[in-house]
Amino acid sequence: MKHERTFTRDHLIVSDPYIRKQLQLAGLRFMYSRAQWLAHEAKVMGLAVKNGTMTTAELDAKLEEMGALDLVYPELMRCA
């Protein structure tokens, strides 16, 4: 039985169910590790602002660098 892997514009198509499941699990592990890293970075930055070792302007710059402002500000504006 030949199993194919092809790329489409939207995603990778894998015909072997076992390989597809392994790829999905790897994707979830990647997302989880990045979420843990992001939570840690947020905690460190929050404590730095609270303790006065980072200014709010520096925090804005760091959030901008991380791309967080593009996600957060539109959400906040909808809630206002």
C-alpha cells in the first residue's frame, strides 16, 4: 500500500492514518510548549513592570516585538 504526502495551499494531506495522527500529536506538543513559554514570558514581564525594572513603554515595545499588540488591542477595542 502506497501512502502519499502532498501539500495543498491550506495544509498537508497524509493518507496514512498513523502518520497523520503522529503529525497531529507533534503539532499539539509544539503548541503546548509554545504556550508554556509564552506564559512564562508574560509572568516575567508582568513582574518586571510591577517591580519597576521594566517601564510600561518597554513592555509595549516588547509586546509589539512579540506581535501580541496586534492580537490584544483589537479585542480590547471590541469590548470597550
